[in-house]
Amino acid sequence: MNRSQITRVLIEGDRELLRKLCGEIESRYPVSIVRAPEKSLVMSKARDSVSQQPFFIGEVLITECTVAVEGTHGFGALIGEDAEKAYELAVVDAAMNAKLPATEGWISELLQEEERIAARLRKKQSMVMRTKVNFDTMEESYGKRS
């Protein structure tokens, strides 16, 4: 798993998994806060569907935090206001960057959580598709009765 996949799983997945992973590191290693959680605004980029040119669609509020574990920095950022979650993301990121022994079994847990997220999205998509309306014209539906 790459860094962006790990971050996506930790943000979209079960909050208890993130708390558990962060707690494992906090109980074994000293964590120093380099930059306390704070709110920031960042520009959000999108791509024009016709010209395929990128453009900035506006500002997005994020919460970001930087910590150090065993001399290795970690960064946590997420859309919205959640200082605790930004801190937890930073701790997990620092631990993964430092390749600490405590992180050895994490990838399998993260892959399982990724599958749970995918299953939840499939279920949601299935529910949405059940509400899909099929619009036939009168000619198509009634004109075939000859």
C-alpha cells in the first residue's frame, strides 16, 4: 500500500482502527508535536471536462498536524475540523515513515479495512441503482404492440 492509500483508508475507515494504531505508537514511543493541529485553507483543483485544463474551484478548510516519532516526521491532514484525527494521522504516518517494529502487522489490518470500505461503497451503489428510473418514450413502450 502506498501512502495515499493508507491515508484514505484511515480517513474513510473505522475511526477505532486509527485510534488503535495511534495508541500502539503512543504507548511504546515518545511522540513530539512539531506543529500542533491547526486549521488551514487550501485551494481545491479540478479539471474542466471539455478542455481538460486544470482550474481552481475554491478554498477548502483542512486540519493539519506534524509530529515526530523516533526522529522521523509524520504529517496528517484532512478536510474539515478534526484536530484529534489530524494528530492521529500524523502519528501513524511518522511510525510508518520510521518503519517502526510496531507497524509490521498494520498493512494486513489496513487491507482488511480497505475491503470493508469497498463493500460498504458497493452496497451504497447497489441501493442507489435500485432507485434508478428507466425513462422509455411512449413510442418505445407502446409502439411495439402491433
